[in-house]
Amino acid sequence: MPPTPLHISAALDGAGWHPAAWRDPSARPRELFSARYWTDLAAEAESGLLDFVTIEDSLGPQSSRYEGPDDRTDQVRGRLDAVLLAARIAPATTRVGLVPTATTTHTEPFHVATGIATLDHVSGGRAGWRAQVSGRHTEAAHFGRREFPVLRPEDHDAPELSRHVNDLFEEAADAVEVARRLWDSWEDDAVNRDVATGRFVDRDKLHYVDFRGRWFGVKGPAITPRPPQGQPLVTALAHASLPYRFAARGADVVYVTPHDKDQARAIVAEVREAEAAVGRVGEPLRVFADLLVYLDTDARAAAGRRSRLDSLDGAGHVSDAAVFAGTPEGLADRLLDWQEAGIEGYRLRPGVLPSDLTAITRGLVPVLQAREAFRRAYEAPTLRGLLGLPVAANRYASAAV
């Protein structure tokens, strides 16, 4: 019996996830801040029938330090705004999902909801959001509205830091809830464009969201009509019980970081426990595992590329996710093995762009297709459809009925 088809996505970040990736001969460092570079990457992902791409972002420059800039000049520093970049990519693609990162901290959820809804409109229903907290003192200093404690690894269990992290995720949960309410604040047929009567919009089908919480007070309705998907995909990266509960409260997909099959099984169980703890109803979380990958036709060549990049950087690259250096066939074995532990999909982080992305689309994908473990054509026009998620019901229209 063939395996259940996997979902495969790619995480796009600069020249790749290795800090020295920009120095690889296959990299395109002069184009990192150009639209063409990013549209090429998204088009490559689409050619491989990937479910979606995520685009990394943050409120501070990349750094090798736990807190604050590191002043290094031998690594990529600087980014383009992920939501704006996704909107630029959208017209250059037709089927692949686009999931930019946007922070829930320091950023008003009304603005994020508007940006993601706009992306869903311009992409024809392919938008998502990777909701991310921003807890660093140096990032808070960009805005000057709040004082955050300085993060230090040795203070990991300090009560002050625990309260700070808990507040970040409580605020993030509220931000996601506000966005979801705003996406529902226009009913699907609120815009009627009736020339004969002169009515462009049916005001009775616009709704106040009236959200009141510790961090936000949002009246609504949104300024953007309801997105084509109703509810764009919400995703989150999680490494521990607190972010698992955050994802269980408001996300559709959670990215987790197991390092072996047994840990994958344990994490999936913890995610399901988090869903029960928060009283999640409806569709269960889709659990995707993150893997940082270096792919080549020969396993030794892949390991050699990784080692060469480590030498250029002056240190071995340490990642929160498991690292795979090998062949597409070996990676397919790993993905299908972890699927038995409850992993439904993967977010693959290419070590070097575009070469490791190309190895995914042109190497890994054909291997999975031959094993009947990946699609041979896109099955749906929307991102929710690709993931098998139902059409999102509008809470306010349902209440009215």
C-alpha cells in the first residue's frame, strides 16, 4: 500500500540557511535584494509542485548572538520586508502558496491582517502567515514603546524571563485572534457592485469585531474585503510546550524540530496534548517537521559542501532543526520514516540557495513521486485546498443565520 502523500514546503532565507551560503559558487549574493531573485526561487518551488514557501523576516538584523547585533561583516545582513516581497512574488506565480513571516510583537494586528488579506487577494487565494514573536530588548528599542529584559542563555529559567516569554505568546494569541476576526468582518458577498441601485457594498454584511484584550482593542471591520480563502493559512514555528499551545489556539500548521524519529513521535504527542489542553475544535493542527538540507548526487559530496561552508564561516553551523546532508533518495527515506511517527509534511530549509532548492524540486520530488508519496499535479487552486483544509466558515455570517 503506497504511503499517504506528503506535504513539502521550502523555507527561503537570504542566500540559504548556512551563514556562509552567500560565498558558495552557486549562490547569487548580488541579487539578494532584487525582486527577480525571489520570484525565481518561488517559480522553482512551483515547478516542483511544492505546497508553499515561507519567507523569513525579523525586526532586527541577522545575528550570531543570543541578543543584539554581532557586528560581523562576513555574513549576510539585511532583509526585504517579507509581506511586501510575497505580494511582489504573487503575480509571477500561479499555484504555490506564499507564507511570509510577520511579527505579532510591536506590530498592530490590524495592519498584519490587512497585509495578509491583500496578499490573498493578489495571489488568488494562496496566502499564509508565519506568526512570530519578537522578544529581544534590541528589537523593542526600535519602537520605544516598551522595555524588554535583555535575553541571556544563562537566564533561561529566571522568573522574569518566563513571565516575559509567556506574555509574548499570550499577546501573539490575541494578535492571531484579532486577525481572524478581521478576515471574517466582511461576509463573502458583502461587495455587490449593483450599478442599477448604486450600491457597491451591503453595509449589513460588514461586522464590528469589538475585540478587547490586554494588548489590543480593535473595533473593526477590516478595510479589506474578506480574503478569497476566507481565512488565510496561519502557521507557527514551535520548539516547546508554550509555543505548542499557542499554535494549538490559533494556527493551522505548526513547524516542529525533531532530531530523530522517536523525538518526532514524542513531539506529535505533545502537540496533540496541547490541542486538548486549549480545547481546540475543528481541524487538527497539521504538523510539519523542519529539516535543514544539503543535497547532492553523492552523500560524500553533500557532506563536503557543508564542511566547506563551515570552514568559510570559521565554525560548524548549529541549527535548531536537524541537518541532513546526503542524496535525494536518502532524504526521501528520512521523510517517509518520520511520517510513521505522525509527521504530515516538511518545511525544508535549503542550506544554499538556489542550489539546494533546485535539488529538492528536481531531485527529491521525482523520488517521492516514484514512491507515490507526492503529488504529480496541483490538486487545488488555494493554499487551504492543497493542505486539505475545508472552506473557512465566516463566524459573523453564521451567527446572523
